[in-house]
Amino acid sequence: MKIALAALWTLSSVIAHSLWPLPTKYEGGNSTTAVGSSQITLGYAASQILVDAVSRYNSIIANEAFTPPADYKMTTAPPTSGTMSGLAVTVRSSDDTLNLETDESYTLDVPVNGQATLQAATIYGALRGLETYSQLILTYGGKKVVRETPVHIEDSPVLHHRGLMLDTARNYYPVGVIKRTLDAMSYNKVNVFHWHIVDAQSWPVESRKYPELQAKGAYGPDMQYSYADVQAVIQYGKARGIRIIPEFDMPGHSFIVYESHPDLVSCPNVQPGWATLAAEPPSGQLNIAKPAATEFANNIIDEYAALFTDDMFHLGGDEVNRPCWNDDPDVQSYLKSHPNATVETLLADFYISVHSEVAKLNKTALSWEETLFQSEYVPLKSTIIQTWINEESIPNTVAKGYRSIASPASAYYLDCGHGAWLSNFDGNSWCDPYKSWMHIYNFDPWANITDSAQKKLVVGAEVALWSEQSDETSIDNYLWPRTSAMAETSWAGKANSDGHVRTTAEVAQRLHDQRFRMVGRGIMAEPLQPLWCARNPGACLLPS
């Protein structure tokens, strides 16, 4: 049995060259090709995004000397049958439009001898192919080679939204850390950075409409994002084929607005009884009985929809607390003078207003699932619902005809598992236990959806890092390589082309390789196992 397992792992560690995520179609031969030149060239004047990407990957490959950990005893390169003379890239269109429908497909060929070729319909497909090309090149004894040549890859993602949500309001992350995160995302073909940029605790982003928001709402002058910072992040992301989608959560999670606009917020920072009014301290929601609060929300949408160039805008809508408004004197006064109104109709009217504002700007609204399932508001069918409360929310969403982005806390919340953060409660957090990379990999966004049309409404998967207990000092460990697990299943699906559902035992060695590759590129990804396990594939399995 041990011999059989060792043979299985030796085979799987070679197949697909330790590529992550796994390509849709991979064919390899029996030869090893020396890398005479890894230089990437463009056959014509392409977009600046692709020109810069070629320069970036030429540098990555030139400076990288990656040897899979299982090959640590191979001090010399295996015998070679030919020499590769660089990579020629051809792209059919230089259009740099980046959205949910963007074609990321590519075809990559590495012959036993001669020049490799990369063909793609778009520059973003070429970016994905360049990452794969960089992962094909291994180093032994100081010499670069490509194994299993000739290599033929045809690749494209199963899901077009493969996201990572980062909360930069509970704790602040410098722009450089965000850019490093975007680099890591590109190494894993993750293509959406969902920027949860404000919350009850802080308002770190510059507002030119309401400059008092960050003046009174940021943690400090050195913990703010200027317009220039935001634009730099957007440009940096786009250069890596990553969309930047902002979230301005409303009407809940809004205490920080009180610091500059106290007249617009209900139940602000009630202490010590916050727990009946909010999911966590400080309590505070926009006062939906006041037209000025709705006007404020729409002005926020107008300002930041212009700053953030993506065609989607996240309106939040989660964890709205009714008692907060039930106890508000302005809300109660309004209800007394409007006998047919209720808190629920006020909330629906608020949603109608802010969702209409997004539609007026020709953008698609995203919202957390409570907007659909826990309010009287009926979202436009164009709205994309981000599901998080439980895994059944995904089939329930698509059954109603809405597109879904799967982010179940039970599988994709990366902050879970570190215990409670309230200082007088020595217990678990609400979403414990810790979500291991295996738990994330085993989650199936399409589970319990049998209708083929409804399966197509699952348009994305997204992990989330809420930052009550993380900041720039810990982000890499929290995110990587667990986000890599989501990256593969959302790119390649749960099963191979032959229908075989991949197991964590089968993919672990490739993920070891990807983790070590990321560390070499400056991403402090946490280890999966002892180094001994990475060096001895198949030896760290629980006996059956």
C-alpha cells in the first residue's frame, strides 16, 4: 500500500508540472527541454498592459530558480532532448476592457526543441498564459528546464469571478501591502479584488464631496487612501488582469459617519448594550427615515462610482439591525405621521433609491444576500447576490433567477478560527473553526444545484478576510495558500475533464510547490505541513 501511494504521488507531482491552478487541458510528452532562452517577445505593438507584463515576467523568470521541494535531492538537471528558444506571444485583440465577460482563455505550446508559443484572444488571456509559462520553468543545479515536453495547454476558467475580499476598515493596510496581495492574486489567477474599504470602525478613503469623512473617520493621517492611492491600486490591478470592485456598505455598519454627520446615524455607539443593536461594536446605521441620509448615500455612490472604474459597485446591505431603528425617535416620529409606513417599507424604499442610483450610472449592483432574503425589497434581476450566511443560500439565490457569488462563511471566511476578539469573552468566534486549505478546496459552489441553467447563474466564488484580528503584519499568512485552494476550484472546477473529482491528497504536492513558489516571490504564505512532508510526497496521509 505504501509503495502504491508513493508511485501515485510521484506521478501526480510530475503531471502538469506542478502548475497551479490546474489547466483545463494539459498534454505532456516524455522529454526534458533545456531553457536556452526564456525571453518573451511580442510579434507586434500590443497594449501597454501586455508590454509591461512581458517585461515583468521576463524579470520574474530570470530571477527565479524554483525547484519543487520533492526534488531536493536532484542537484543536477535531468538529461535534455532539445533547447527552448524563448516564447512568442500572439494576441488577437489589444482591447483592454476588463469585466465579468472578459475572455481569459489561452493556448500554450512548448516544443522539445525551438520556440514556445502563447496565443490568446485578449491581453488578459495572455497574462494568464504568461503565469503558466513561468511555472513551467524549473531549476536543477542552476540550469533551467521544462519537463514533459512537448507541452500543449488549452486553458480557460470555469468561473469568471474569482475573488478575494479584503476589509481595510477594521484595521488599515498600506497600499504597498495591497499591491503585494494583487501580485499574489495574479500568481494564482484570482481576478477580482473586492475592496471592503469602509465600515463602522473607520473611513480611510478620501472623499472630495465630504472631506470631513476621512478627516474625522480615518484612524490617522497616515492611515488614509487618497484618490491617487485608489487610482494606483486600480491601475496596478488592471495591469495584472484584476478588477477592483469597491464596497460601501449601507445602511448598516455606518457608525463612522456619525463622527462627521451625527444627524444621519441611528443608535450610534451604544455602550454597553451594543449587542442588541449591531453584530459588533460600534453600533450605528444610516437613519432611513431621513431623506438627508438617503441623499448622502446616493452622493457617496455617485462620487465613488466615478473614482472606481469597474462596471460593478457593491452596496453591502448585510447585518441590518431593526431594533436600532425601532428605538430611534426620528424613525418613530416618522412612522407615527405615516400610518402605512413600517421599518420594512422604509428599508425597501432606501434600497430602491440606492440600487436605482447604481443603475442610473450604468453599473451593476452587488449586494450581500440579506437584501434578497431578509427585506421586502425585490432587487433588479441584474443584481448579483453575494451569499455568505450558509451554503444553501447559493441554490436558493439561483432558484430565484439571480446570479450568485459564493462566499459561504462555512468555507470561505479566512478570519475564522482565531477565537473571540471581545476582551472579556474567552471563547470561540462565531464562525470558528479555522478553514483549512483542504476544507476550502473540498467546498463545491454548485452543490445541490441540479438545473443546468441555474448552475450557470453561479458566476463566481470569493474568499473573504474580515480584519478584526489581522493587519499588514499577518495578511500573507491569513490569505495564502488557502486562497490558492479557492483559486484552483474556481478556475478548473471541482472535477477533471474525465469527470474525476480531485481530492486534497492528489493536489497537495502541487500546492506545496505553489506555496514555495510564492514564498520565493516575496509572499509569506504559511506552510501546509512540515518540510519533510513536502519532500516526501504521499508519506503524510492518514492511513485508511
